[in-house]
Amino acid sequence: MGGSGGGEGIVAFDVTGKFRAAAGALELGELVKDGYFSLFESVGALEIMDPKMDSGCLAPGESLDEDYNVTRVLSPEEVIGIIDQLFCLEMAWYQGYPLSQTLLTNVYIDRMLEPEPMTLQDADFIRERDPKKQTDPMHVVLRAYCLGLVKCCWYINDRIKFEHYYEEEDFVTNTYHRSLLDSFDLDEINDELMAARRLVHSIRHRISDELAQALGFRLELRTAFLRAIELSVLRSNPESLSLPWTQMKAVWESIYQSRVLGQAVPEAFSTKIQRRLASTMPPRPIVKLSTEETYKHFKKLFVDGINVLNVLNYHDSQSLLNFVMTFQSQKPQPLVYIRTLLQSFLFKDMIILGKLSIRHVLDDDLSLVVLPASKLLDPANDLVEAPHHWRYALAHQMELFRQRAAQSYLDIFRAFCQNRCRIRRTLCHSIQDWETVQMDAEQIDQLLQHQIEEQPLVYPPTGDAEGSGGIGPTYSLPLSSWAYLYKLRLMEWIVQLGFELEIYAPDELGGMYWYLSELARSRARLVDRISFFIKHRAAVQQETSPSSAQEVAFAKSKQYLYQTSLDAAITWEMADALSNLYAAMGRLGLVVPPPRPYSTDEMRYDVRMKPFAAIGMPELPSWEVYRAATDRRQVETGRLLEDARLSLEQASRGLEVMERLSEKDSFSVGCFERWVGGVKGQIVAVDRAVGVVEVLKRRLRERGEGKKGGKELGLKVEIGKAVEGGHEWWVVPTVEEVDES
């Protein structure tokens, strides 16, 4: 570093000696922080000249900026190739990769957005065009497409930012200080797209009809996409809203078939653009999805876009819940944009589906589950203003309950709009809230039963139901029963999602299925209690000549409780079967726990049951009870397998009945096909489990209980995800008989 600098006015000084002297005065490990040297600069200095971290580190002979010439004339084939590559990058962005690794690596888009255009004419990758010179038609087409694409990105990014999502898990909204054309009106962008489509049509004789059609399809899809986004804010008339999605689905097939016409232009995409983005991220490679992957993902995006609109056709609260659950349980799960679209339909401006109040949906659910044709939900109560009138008291107490329960109720829908892992984590927090809702509801129930002069009934009538004790008369407690039912359902969903997400180790599956069975039994007992009081009210009402609306309300409630009771029975029978099956396999040495030197079975039990530890009812079983119930040491292995077979037989019968339910009776209006698919998946799981039980019983008869392990029994066992075509919540092991020779 000696001598004068070569540049004019620049003088270089050798500071090596001074630097070494200053550094030598420091103790080993001592850190000096200059007040004017920011943390950002400090970290940046550590990474200088590291090609993995320093975006300015250049290879020998490499230029700092991309050398691509955006003014060069493009052929139609090259424009198709660039647009098709943009499709791949767009889908990668939808899947959660940042813009810096996807669309902002395109040179044309970068030149269009930087510097920020003040007018739409400035939004061009060739700034200050010569007005006397005719613009290349392919430049016009590519510019119009890029304008539509960037505007789509702004709309989608804006929609996602204002909904409930997790950036570290779902989507990256960072735009790196690029405007994404947010200041320009959608009509202006549409005009550019339409002008480009007319231009392509006018020059089709010069470039061939085939190429003109291919370009036209791509512009048409972008126009339809913008139209679909624009209409989605309306939240009404789903048939009209679905038209652009249907159009995109049809056009996408033509685009995929014409992909062979494109010519790739890889130099039009560069990671060097990342150096100019406002980001603390080191350089990252471009995310490259294959054409086939992109085709599948876009096809599913358009199908999901059509299907999600069906949520706007409200029928009843349970059909709405089933719609959200079945829609979100698809494999693969809908993209985050579709999930936020669903959230917007459900919750925007706190108006459900754009037309219903929260009270309407909540009262609908209360009427369906516990209070059909009840005076507690009579709208006439709200019209009474006299404080001492019983109707005024009912309206006041019910409003207190709605205010307490509404948010917890809506949070169930909001939770199921997230990714699958986040759903489970959110539900683990929600059950604590539902515990409080149940306790608050009990207090309100006690006040209401005096207001309506409810007479207690002996439940169960015979006094011999399991766990009841038959102790004296009791009240119906509808509000707390409603809250308890949802709390139990949440607890079941948490356990079931644990199977789907492969949280439990193979040797833990039997125990968790036993606990699921206990939860399902608790739900069945609760539903039986609710049904008892509703049937009694219906009988009393029948004596006073009820209206047709009241009869419909009672019939609908009875059908829901029947369907729920059937579902609970299927769940406990299937869970019982798998619990016994895994217990038997553990005894036979087919499920061997791995060595765990730093934990015990009891410690792992505490971890698995941590979400339920604070719940008062149902009470969490102790470790001793749990171990005894899952080991069942007093029961022979053959008996365990026979019990599993009997439980599977009962589950199969229940599923046969469930499969025959209509769309209305199954409360799956708008999602019946997906609901039936779930039932059929459970039937497949039952059939596979029956096959496994039969194989184990046969080998046990042939070789006796003394034989242990797959080698001695001649069996090969695999435990992983749910069987193909089965259901994610029922993990059935795969057992193969192997030839010992």
C-alpha cells in the first residue's frame, strides 16, 4: 500500500505499520467497537471476500453487473421461453421462496422496476425509447406480460400481508424496496395486456398462428389472473367469481402443450441483481422448479381457486367447519395465497362470508348442537327493554356468553387456515382458552336455568351409565356442554394431527391411540347426554303443537348429534384396535424402541401430554394408568389381536353407515366429495389393519408366543406414514411375510 494512487486527486498512504501496532496492543479476544461502525457494517466486514456471503465478491474476469442487453431483438420463441421461466419462478415465490431468488432475478423485470417508474410509460425495461423508432412487437408483448405479472405479485403480496400467516414458515413478503407497480391503476395494466393481445393477433401472419396462439394464451392467463384477484374482494355470487379461475384452468392446459415452442434464454436471469436489492441476505441461487412441477402446482392452484369459492355458499355452521377442515387437509395443502383468500372470505371486516354476522353463525351452531328451537336464542328477547323482564335477562346473559365465546369459536376456523404444523400448535394453545370458556359458560348456565325455570332430570335414566354414577337430578347445562364438546374435539384433533405430522415415535403410537380412544369415548358420552336433554325438550314441545321451523330445528340437531356420535364411536373403535395391535407387536418384538440413554418412558409421556396437563376435564390419566392401559400385561397376545379384530369390525360397520350419509345429513354441504374421500380413506385403513391382524394371528398360531422379532416370526414390518389411499390419522403398519430361506 505504498506510493500515490493512480487516479487523479487520490493519494494512498501505507497504514500497515500503524494497524499492526494498534492491533498488537489488544489482548487476545478483546473486541473494539467503534461508535460509528454499525453492527451491519461489522458483520459485513467479517464476510468480505467470502463468495458465499459477500455479494460483491467477483470471480476472476467477472463483471459486477449482468451483461445482458435488454434492447436486443427477441424472437417469439424466446419470449415464450422467458415467460415460461417466469411461470416457474412465480410458482416458487408462491411456495415461500423470496423474490430475490425468483422473479427479481429476471433482468427485464429488474430494469422495469429500477429506478422506480413514475408513469406507466416509464415502466419499461428500455427507458427513454426513441419515439421515432418503431418498438419491437415482442418487446411490447413481454413488457405487457411483465406488467401484469408484477401487478399480480403486488395484489397477492398485499393480500397475504393483511391476513394471518407466518413469514418464517409460509411466505416471504419482502419486496426489497421494489414498488411492484402499486401506484398504477389495474385498468391501465389491463389496457396494456389487451393492446398486446391485439398486436399478437395482428402479426400472426408474420410469426405463424401457432406462435401467436401460444403468446395469446399466456397474455390471456395473466389477464384472467388479474380479473380473479379483482373479483375476490366481492365475497358474493361464487358462480361469477369462479369464471376467471375456470378460464385460467382451461388456458393453462394450452400453455403447457405449447411449452415446446419456447426457446430458453437463461442469460435473461441473473443472481447479480441481488447485489442491488435492499437486503441483508447473502447471495442465493435462483430457485428452479421443473416445467412439470410448475404445471402441477399451477393446475392445483386454479382448481383450489375454484373450490375455495364454494365456501361462500353458506348452509350451516358445521358444514362451514367441515369445508375449512377438508379443504385444508388436502395433500398437497393449498398454497398460502389460497389459504389467505379463504381467511379473507371468512373474516374480512368481521363479516362472515361477506354477509353474516358473527352472532348469526354462533347462534346457528348453538341451535344445531345444544339449543334447537330454544327460547335462549329467540330474537324476540332483544326487543325487550324492561330490565326486570325475563326475556331481557336472557338476552343479557346470552350476549355475555357470545362475547366470551365468539373469539374462541372463530379462532378454530382461523387455526385451520394455517399450515398443518401451525394448526396443531395453535390448537394446543386454544384448548386452554376453551377450558376457561367452559367454566364461564357453567356460571351463565346456572343463571339461565333459574330464569327459564328449567326442571332437572335424572341422567342417565337408569343410573348405570359408565362414569355417571346416577347421582340425582341434573340440569342440561347447554352452554357449558357446547364448550366442552368443542374442547374435546380440539383435544382429539391435536392427537390426530400428531399422527399425521409423524410427531410420535413408532413405540409411542399404541399409547397415543389409547389416549385418543379415551377422548373419543368422552365425546360420545357427552353427545349422549346432550341428546337425552334435547329429546326430552322435543317431547315436551310436541305436546304444544310446535311450528314447522321448530320441528326442522329439532330434526337437524338430532341428525347432527347422531352423526357426531357415530364419528366418535368409529374413532374410539379404530383407536382401540390400533392400540391393541401396537401393544401386541411390541410384545412380539416387531416394534422395538430405540436406545434412549437421556430419557425415560415417563419423561416422554410428560412431553406428549404437556398440551393437556392443565385441562381439568377430562382429567389427564396418570403415568401409571397410562402404562397399565397400553401394556395390558394381564391380557394374552392372542387376546389383544382378537380384541383388535373385533374393534376393527365395529369400526367397519360404522364407516359403512357413515359412507351412506347424504351431503346434508353428513353436514358437508359444499365439500361432500372431499368428506367422502376422507371416509373412504378410513375404510382403506381399516381393511389394511384387518390384514395385518390376520397375518399376526396366523404366525402366532404357527410359531407360538415364545418367538420374538421379525426374523423368528418370518415377518418384515415397516411403520411410517399412513398407507397409500388410507387416512393420515390412522398409521397402520405394513407387515410382509418373508421367506426364511
